[in-house]
Amino acid sequence: MSNDLDSIILKHALKNAFDYGKASPGNIAGKVIGEAPEAKADMKSLMKKISETAATVNSYSKEDLAREMDNFKYEAKVEKEKTISLPEAVDGKVVTRFPPEPNGFPHIGHAKAAWLDYEAARIYNGKFIMRFDDTNPEKEKQEYVDAILYWLKWLGIPTGEPIFASDFMPQIIGYADKLVESGDAYVCQCAPETAKQLRFDGKECPCRQNPVGKNTELWSQLKGGSLARGAASLRIKADMQSQNTAMRDPSIFRSVTAPHYRQGGKYKAWPLYDFQAPILDSLNGVTHAMRTKEYELRDELYYYIISKLGLQRPLLVEFSRLSIKNAPISKRALAPLIAENKVMGWDDPRLPTLAGLCRRGIKPGAIKSFVLSFGISKVESEPGWDALLNENRKIIEPVARHFYFVPKPVLLVIKGAPKTRVSMPMHPRDKGLGTREIDAHEEFYIPGEDAEKIAIGETARLKGHCNFRVLSKSDSGIIAEYGGFDTLPPLKIQWAAKESAVKCDVLKPLDLFNGDAFNPASLETISGFAEGQAAGLAKTEPVQFERFGYCAFDGNDGATARFIFISQ
Ligand code: ATP
Ligand code: MG
């Protein structure tokens, strides 16, 4: 057998043992034959060789395996893309749009919708439109338009030149005019409570019988702002007896006199979502209008408006709304937390906003894989954060530099320890990430939890540095002596040298909600010391605090470095 084949076997045996804890000859054989098909010619000697190699690598420690693997190049695993399939899709002709309302910061639910819209268009060689559904002046702001564009770009979604529903107001009003003129819409002046009750009972109100002339006049007044909200609305005639209550003459325009962030005071009446959405989708040439499942009952109304207005018909495609356990994914639930200062802002690391996730060290690639893993499916599920954090770990593990963080520190004095400079790798496998140098002498901090575990007379090890034997313990710390190198201490502890340690707080996001209520204890602070170099990183840079977890740098107020806990 050639050396080449030996080396291919070793390469796959190492990886198999590393990934699964134990190398299995059957799995290795598959990989080897994939790379060197000619080896199949002599299966008997191939299997013998593989078994021998598997037995050898199975005696290696994980560190040995990692070190040996450095000698080989492994193909990056290409994750099979979950393909999106749209009904009635013609290659090159698909048009989708992502239509957020600029009334808050985007969250991970928007990431799901935006990625599905974008990927569907991309897979069918079609077009993706970024559209702001900004037809409710009371809640919308330029600040939110900017935030949505910023965070979609961060996600990796090319938004192109966005369009704005409010720029289409002349057309939308034109369609309403047409409905009034043809007698298909009327101005209803019933008190809101009365209108609600009649709709519930499936009964028509007297306004429905008004002649076109009267409706035209009232509609003019509504557009002019002289009929206040609550005093009147424009309703489309549909079917007051329909089983589907969405079809019982819904309102399509109402008075809103607040100035619009983009259009100013030009319009005093604004369309409702159910009227605006089908018109815009059609005018924009959208072929596949994707939206979340809770709109399903309104599909009938969407198509009714399209056919009433004689518009080109988009196809509605529904998918499930993303919800995560104990984390409300909706602007409606999040906005009050910010307004009432219950959290630090839209970028609070506890929030499912993209700003919050970024601050928490979650990478855009992890969000993309996570949200696309659900595909265009109506199946409801309520995942926790784990799947997202797992995706994220795969991305940050190879690049996160390693440091030591000492939570709940206890002073350790090692008598007789030499004054020296300790050099440790920034990453156990990637030497390209360099080393960190720490001046050390006799005084150290170690985690309180570890300090409790070591008894007087026992030996432990400061990772990457030296062993020590405990002489005495007291409230002010541990006194130890340098030595005990003849043993392999079971406890290997991370540490910070007292001289150069920096104060460090790690903020740990916990569940934002307990059921329906905000959890005021949702952000835990863990205080301690970190090695000096960890205090000056770039914002959101992920590090691995050994024996503690991955954390994202969040800032430094001069005296204390701040990190956000990402995951184990
Ligand atoms: P919110 O309650 O956060 O305001 P919304 O649906 O009113 O939600 P929009 O800005 O209107 O927010 O949403 C834009 C698009 O994003 C819509 O197509 C909507 O269906 C989708 N979307 C919003 N939240 C989610 C979610 N949690 N999961 C999947 N898609 C979502
Ligand atoms: Mg909304």
C-alpha cells in the first residue's frame, strides 16, 4: 500500500475520532474510498490497515488528535442548502418583497421573513424588493427605516434601492376613489362600537345604503381631514354575512392627521394594511407575496380586493411565525420594554432584535442558517436559543481568541514562584492567532469555586504555568508553595496575575420573560478579573474564556472591562 493511502487513512481516522470520540473503521472506509476510489481494489488489506490506524488514534487524547490534524487539510463541510420551493414559480420571473413597517428595530423574526424572501428570489433567478410598508404615520420614524436597512445589510441581505408604500399614496387613493365612484365602497359614520357589533352580528349598517353622491362628498371630507378618527371610515362592500369576519365590509381608509415622517402633512387619511398590501404587491409586480401564517384568514380579502380592482394577481405564500421560548419576537412586545427603560435599549443583549443579537456576539451567518432551517413551512414550533447558539459556536470557535477570566476571584499567593513571563497560545489549534504574554510572580487570582475545591496539602495547577501545593486557607485567600511537579494534579485552573489583572464584568442574558411577564432578573452580572490583554478588544469580538464560555467584548469604562456571555 502506498504512503499516500496511509496518509489518507490517518487523516480520516483522526477526524473521525475527533468528531465522534472514537474512530469507527466503517465510517473511515467510506471517507477513504471517497477520496481514493482505487483503494477499493483490495478491500481486505484496506480494512486491515484502517482497523490498525483506528486502534492507534483511539489511544490519542483529544489534544493529540487536534495537534495531529493540523498536518492535514480537511475540506470545509458544505452545508446542504435547504432549498426553498415556491408554487407556480417560473425561473427568472419570480418577484418577492420584504415589507416591514418602520415602527421599531428589526428582530430575528424579520430576519426569517427577509431571508426567505431574498433566498426565494435568488434561487429562482428573480428579483427581491425591499419595501417599507409605511402607511401608519403615528408610529413610524426615519430612525427605524435606517435601523432596518442597517441591520439587513449586517445580515448580508442586499437591499438595493428600497421603495416606500407611502410614495404610492396617489395610486392607493385613486383606487379608493374608483371604489367610491362605482358604489363598491362607502363612508361609514356609525359609532365604532355600533359598527363592531353589527359586523359581529353579520348585519349591514344604514350607511351602506347611502347614494354614491353622498359617499363622494363624505370621502372628500375624510381625505381632507375634517372627519375625525372614530367619526368615519371608508369601508369596502364585501359580504356582511360571510363566515369569514375579515370579509364583513372591512375598513380600508381612516383618518390620521399626524404628520408622516416622509410625506409630511400631505395626507389626512391613510389606508389600512388589508387594502394597501394587495395593491402594492400588485403594482410592484410581486409574483409570490410571502407573509406569516396569522394572516391566513385575510387571504380571501386580499384576493377579493385584487379582483375588484382588476389588478394583476400575486400568489400568497404563508410560513410560520418564528417564536422563541420566553423571548417575545414582536415589536409590540419589545417597544414597551424600551420605552419604560426596563432594558438598556433596542440593542440590549437580552432582546431578540438583530442589534441585541449582534451585541451578544451572535454572527449573521448563524442567524441565516438558523432562520432558513425552518424553510417555508407552516409548522409551528417554539425552539429555544440552543440551535442558534450551536450554529454560532461553529462560526466563532475557529476565530475566538482564548483568554482567562476569573469569576468571583480569590487571592492565591504561591511562595517561591519565580518572577517570569508566561506565554500561552491565543488558540489551541490556530497558531496564526499568536500568543499572549503575562508577567507573573507570586500573586494570582483564581475562581472562588475552584478555591473551595482544593484542600490544604493538595496540589493543583495554574493552566499553562505551574503547580502549587496549598499550605493554608483563610478569608483573605490561599497561601501555597511552588512545586508538586511530580504529580499530575486533577484540577487545572485558569488564573490572572494580580499585577496585571483587569476588573471585568460578564453580563449573562437569561430568559427575558417568565411566561407573559417581563423577568426583572434577566441580566446577571458576574464580576471578576481577566488578563490585561482582554480589556482592549473590538466591540462584539468573541473570545473564549477558558473553563467559562464564549463571551463578546462590550466595552471598557476605564476601570472595568465588560463582556456579554454568548454560550458555553
Ligand atoms: P411585529 O409584531 O414585530 O410588529 P409585524 O408582523 O407587524 O410584527 P412587520 O414589520 O409588519 O412586523 O413585518 C414585516 C414582515 O416580517 C412581515 O412579512 C411579517 O410577516 C414578518 N415577520 C414579523 N415577525 C415575524 C416572526 N416572528 N417570524 C417570521 N416573520 C415575521
Ligand atoms: Mg406590524
